[in-house]
Amino acid sequence: MSAVLVAPRRTPIGNAGHGFAGHTVTELAAPVLREVAAAVRGAGITAEIDDVVLGNCLGPGGDPARIAALAAGLGTAVPGVTVDRQCGSGLDAVMQAALRVESGADTLILAGGVESASTAPLRFWPGAEPVRYTRAPFAPPGFPDPDMGPAADALAAARGISRDRQDAYALRSHTRAAAADFTAEIVPVDGVERDERIRAGLTAARLARLRPSFGVGGTATAGNSCGISDGAAALAVLDEADAAGLPALRVRGAAVAGSDPALPGLGPVPAIRKLLRRTGVGVGEIGIVEITEAFASVVLAVADELGLDEERICPEGGAIAMGHPWGASGAVLLVRLASQMLRPGGPALGLAACAIGGGQGIALLVERVA
């Protein structure tokens, strides 16, 4: 069996503390799941939904996927499970769903990711003031465990990626996202209808004036890094035979890999290499690559290591311009791939990949179904 992805949908991506400031993960994920389910039913697919698999990093605990499935009106018989592979969670959720469908164990799964940085719990330890929870440790004592911003600066320094080059890539991301129309893939939520971070009119001069965000001498800035964000994305995963005639992306393969925790931005490199070995696909055959643009230095380092054509990476902009709702971002990549690949004349092969804190990478290869 071959698993395919259909009905890709996402919320707008909101800036933390703004349009979705009061929206929980349930309130973000449920509308998207509801829309994906409706699209599947509208296409004549009557199979029962076997599961809902959602990635999430910061969430409230418990099982957000099951709670969102209930809130979406999918019925009490539809279960849900939540996946945490940090920034790769949404992509991992789809990978797991695809493997289950390919095995024949399941027929139809809704998969994706959700994140609400705005409503992340306040946590505290004895003797300390409550603080907004940002992240768990990425690695145990004795291993490097840098925050992603300083790690991006360290990666740029280690690979000789200049501030000018990062800003030039960021300008491309901002410019292309501002020129793109994402309406068809977006599910409006409570009056929020567009990505909040995207803004037109940024120039190289304005980006150059921004100060380093993570310390004197650093090269990552607010302009060439992603924003902290809220959002959700999901797709339906089912057997190709059951999706006959529908616009779809076939899952060709997926891979995860570990890497140096000190330079987590390089995590996609071994994952992509493993994936290409497994599938027998060469880098030059891939028409479009969606990498989570957490930082320009990360995307550029991965491109340099693998020999990727930068023009094929995030052709309509990425997280630098749109924002990075951590647990959802991997699924957002697949929604973006689907929107571009399923157009007339779209590329035949696409790749989605995420760098993950603590030194991991995840990658998934999809093919347009003719």
C-alpha cells in the first residue's frame, strides 16, 4: 500500500500574544480537523477515521489530539494521540500516520500539529517565581543544551555564514511570502484570516539595521529569524486506492536522525541523507524543499551541506516571514508543499524537513499523484 496526503489545511499563523492570544491548542486544532474531515467526506470518502495524530511541544498536558478530536465533532469513537518531537512534531505525526496506513493497520488518519505559545502553562519550582514555560531540556547534563538562538549563532560562525547572507535569504523569504496568496489552504479562526507576521515593504537596509538578538557579535536577528507563533495544520492520510481521483501527494519515504546537540541546526542533514538513500532519489531530482526557517543560518547551512539549490527552498517564503508554531510547523511544511505541488505544472517531488532542538532531524519525501 502507498499512503497519500489529501485535504491539507492550516490556520493562519498568529504572532504569540496577538490574534490567538487567548486560544488554546484545542481551539486552534479543532477547526482545522473539522475542515479536513469535511473535505474528506465531501470527496466521497466514507471510511471511518481510525485516529487523530497531532504533534505538540508546549501544550497543556494530557492528550491534546484526543481533546481536539472531540471538540471538532468527530465523535466519541475517534481516538487521538499526541506526539512530541519538539519542532519536528507535526511532521513526525504525519510520518507515523503514513506508516500505519502503509502497513494496512489503519485506513484513514487525520494528522498534523498544533501549538499555542500564547497559552503555554505557567510553571514554577520551589523557591522560584512562576515563569512562562518555554522548553524542557533538549539534552541531559553532560551534553550541550543550547537554546536555539545562540545555537544558530554558533552554527553561522562554525560554517562561515555571514550576516549579509542571512539577511539576503531572509529578505527573499519576507518578499515572497508577502507576494503569495495562501487563502486556499487557510481555515479562518474567530476572525483571523491571514498570517499575522507577514508584512510587505521590508528592505535590505531595514534588515541590516536590526541588532543581534542573542548577544553581541551574533548574526541572528528578529529579521532573519522566525517569530514565536500560534497555529495548527492537518491533513488526511489514507491509502492511495481510497483517494483515487483526488489531488494528493504520495508519501515516498521518511527518516529521522540524531546529530550533534551543540549544533542542532544541522539535524536535517543526516535525516535527509538517510531518506535519499532509502528512496534512491538524488538531491537534483527534488523540485521543491520546505525546511522550517527557524533561522536563516540553519537553512543555509543545510543547503550548503547537501548541495541544495537555494531557489528551490521555500519558494513562497517560510517561517522567517510567517512564524514558527513549533509543534505545528512540520505539518505546515506539508500544507505548503501540497499547495505548490498540486498546481498545474507543479514539481513532481517535494521534501519537507525540520531541525530539532537537542540534535535531531526529520525529513519526509512526497510525490505528486498524477
